[in-house]
Amino acid sequence: MPVSRFCQLTGIPRRTYTRWRAKQAAGEPSKGPWPAPVVDEIEPVVAKYAADWPAWGHRKIHWLMAADGHAASASSVERAMRRRNLLQPIDYQSERRQLAQARKAAFADPPTAPNQVWQLDFSEYETTAGGIWRLAGVTDYFTKYEHGWHIAPTCTGADAIAAVRIAISEAEHLAGRPLAQALTDPRTGEIVKIKLVTDNGSAFKGAAFARFIAGRTEFVHIRTRRRSPGQNGVRERAFGSLKYEHLYRIEIDDLPALARETETYRQIFNHVRPHQALSGHRPIEIYTDPSLHPQLSDPGF
């Protein structure tokens, strides 16, 4: 096996490997292991959090522990997880970085607050008892807040409209007033429209969806370039999190179970799961607390 491949699999930097090998060849005793009292103390706690949230990496576990009052650095959490072989695969972060780079081109002037850009799309899921279901959902680009799901066997314009209606209802619930009123600029009295971003699927290009958008003063519909899924990347990434962090880890037999589990994860995603792009905060915190907005230098997922 090449040295580079061995180092990649073991997570050891190549320079460290060659240094250790040279010392071993020279008969020099290796140093360490060094005492790590902080890691020793937090290791059981870290293991408990990692067991509860096996799909999350050490940064999210660190942020979650910090939110619950456990004082420990991210590096200590990483060491504790490494001891018990609980870290994500080596290419986990590089894959996330590649996804983020593809999505940065979506907007030249990124949103700076909630309800400026929403992203809508469909995703497919097959239950174990048979039946393929299409999930339609709207996510807020800036806060990553999931507004809810519409689940049906089809992905038509009517299904897309139903998903947007669910998102409007959720946004109005959070704002405590009609969406049009929440979007009205108090200085000018004009409605600052939400950019509703979709791909070029037939559901979004049809007359029914066009009539619906034309009848809503709160939206302007924007379709991404053809074969450019990165422009709807926040929506796609959130679907990936839903499936790989939750749905694929359990048995889901039928539609009621699917509806129940997707809503369970939506609550986790919005209220529990720390987001790296949100500096460790949850979407609901960013959505409801404007004082946190300046902290987000890069609103990409």
C-alpha cells in the first residue's frame, strides 16, 4: 500500500508518519502518551452525545454540548471521539466543502435576513412496504429553517403550490402576522418580495404554478440555470441531511410513518441541530434573533 494511502486511511499526516518511522529505525523511544485530563473527564459525556446523534461530526457535538453548558473545546471533543472511533469518515469534511463551493455561485449578493430567499424542490423516498413518495419542502436560504413538508405520490404544480402554502403558514406562525404584512417596508410601505428559487422541473414551469405566484404579492419566482443544481444547493443539502441523518437510519413502512419521521427530523433540524454555517446556532435562533445576523459572514450551507 502506498504511504499516502496508508496515511489517508489512518488519519495520520504524512510528515508525522515519516518522522515516527525514522525514529523507530534509529531505535529512539517514542514520546507519550501525554496526559489529557480534560479529555479523560469529558469522554463519557462526548460518547453519550455522539451515541444520541451518530450522524453528526465533532463540531456539531461540541456546539451541542456548549449549548447544554458543557465547557470543552472542539479539539478536546474531537480527541474524545477519536479515542472511541466515533469520528466521521476522513473525506466527510472535504465533501461538505465541495458542496459549499458549488453553492456559493447561487447568489452574487447573498441574503442578510430571513424571508429574502426561499428554495423549493422535490425529493423522492421509497418506503419499505412499497410506494414511492415525493417530498416537497421550502427552506429559508439565510437561516436554513425548514418550513414543513408536503408528501404525495406525485410532483405536480399542485403539489408545489401545497408546499409553498405550508411554508407561508409556518412563516406567518413565526411572525405572528400575515406574511405580506411582515414583508412590508415600514419606510416605503412596499412589500419586499421573497425570491422563490426552484429548478426547471415541469411542476415549476406549468401554468398552475405561474398563476399561483402571480396571485401572491409576496413572491417573485426565479428558476435556476439548466443543469445547475448548485444554485438550489441549500434545499438539496437539507434533503441530504434529512435522508442520511434520519430516514436512512430507520425502517419506514408507510406514508404515516414517513410523515411522522420527517416532521420529527424537521423539529430536530430547526431547534436542536447546530449548523456550521450558522456559527453553531440553530435555524430557529437565527430566524428569531436579528442580533445574531452580523455574526454570519458566510450564509452558505
